[in-house]
Amino acid sequence: MDKRPIGMFDSGVGGLTVLKEFRKKLPNEKIIYLGDTKRFPYGSKSKEAILEISKKCVDFLISKNVKMIIIACGTATSQALDSLINSYDIPILGIINPTVEYISNLNLEKPRVGVIATSGTIKSGAWEKKILEKIPEAKVINEKAPLLATMAETGWTSNKVAEYTIKEYMKCFKDIDILILGCTHYPMFENLIHKNLEKNVKVLNTGTILAQYTKKIIETKKMENIETSGQFEIYLTDIEADTDFLNIAEQFLGEKNINIKEANF
Ligand code: DGL
């Protein structure tokens, strides 16, 4: 047993979609969530900047004595995961490998896989590379959606602007079997996304898959916490940032009186 918390980071509210799934699948684990609001958005930054930022986030979480790090962010996973794994001893997981493994286990014949993500993630080609490594006969359709993370930060996930924007972004996904929500902010638009796709398209929330994957790892390595129950702590790098973080978090997680602390780096 390992009673230390799990550390998780993203640029803002996006990773809360991962946190929510972890609380369902790993209800005894304590989680320390870091929202790097000072450096939002990640999606338009260079690979070098993302790597530097990710290291700072990992160092902060390690200073909180976490037992493992979850990169609750597609952009940081696509551009920094491999390098972080080489630089730190602590287990570090991202959203791409577990999701690709999940798709591969579905054993679909010539799956047509849509990927919607930030500009940085799409530019990195990380999803396409991993998918084709595991499933060479797959067809991958990529679409960057730079507006969505900002809209999610302001809570615009179901209004008219969101309806119109999602409709536009879904236009290129007419002929797919699976849609990967490759940015963790996007599950906040899940209802609208479903509405604009054929009924048979499987929409993947990477947080759900990552939580299941982490549960297996934690159990195999006997790292689970069996004593406490589902507490979490939230840190933001800029509490004053122009984001509706607290309201969105309370609404999305269904919790009242969430206490937010400042992470100074
Ligand atoms: N939620 C993040 C991702 O999964 C970051 C979005 C952003 O900051 O641009 O890519």
C-alpha cells in the first residue's frame, strides 16, 4: 500500500475531466491537481516551451510527495511525456498510450479514427504515429480545434457559440468509427459533439481510459491506497487569472466549497 497522493496537471480546467474519472474509478486515492493557469493556453506553444513548463509542473507535484504523475493534458503528453519519463524516476503516465492500446484491443477492421486536439498536439503528429505503430491499417483524420480550450475556460460549453463552433469542427468527421477527444478540455463539450456525429461513432474520453489503465498499474504494483476516500486538493499557478476555474470546477465535479491554493512558480 502507498498512501501518498497521485499528482495531476493541466493548463487549466481541462484536466478536471481526468480528475472526475479518477475519482470514479479510484475512489480511495487522494489527488493533487495542478492547473497551470499562469501559462494557459498550452496548445499554441512550442515543444521546447511545453517541455520546460511540464518539468516545472512535475517538480511542483514531486515537492508535494506524490507517488505518481498523471499528465492530464494532451498537449503536454504529445510533446513532453517521453522526455519526462527519461528525466524522472517517478512513474509518469499520459493520455496517448492507454487510449491507443484501448482502440487496438477493440480489434476493429481498418478503423477510421478521428483525432481532435490542440494545434500543438496535431502538429506533433504524436497520436497518428502511435495509432499507426499499433494499428498499421488504421486511417487517421486529424483536426485542430484551437478555440475550444479557451471556450471551456470561460464556461462556454453549451451555449450558441459552442453549438456553432462544435458543428464547424465536426464537419471533417463524417466518415469515422472512433473520435478521440485528444485534448482534455473537450469532454466538456461531449453532448454537443455527440449531436453532430453519426450515432455509431464511438467518442473517447481519454480520462476514462487513463483512469482504468492507472487502476490496473496501481493494483499490479501494490501502490493502492485503501484507507482514505477520494479527497483532492487543487492548486493554481495564477489564482487571479481570467478564468472561471472555481465555478467550473464546482459545477463539473458536483462539489461545493472547493478550496483553491496558489502554487508559486
Ligand atoms: N487540456 C490541454 C490539452 O489536453 C491543454 C489545452 C490548452 O491549454 O491549450 O491539450
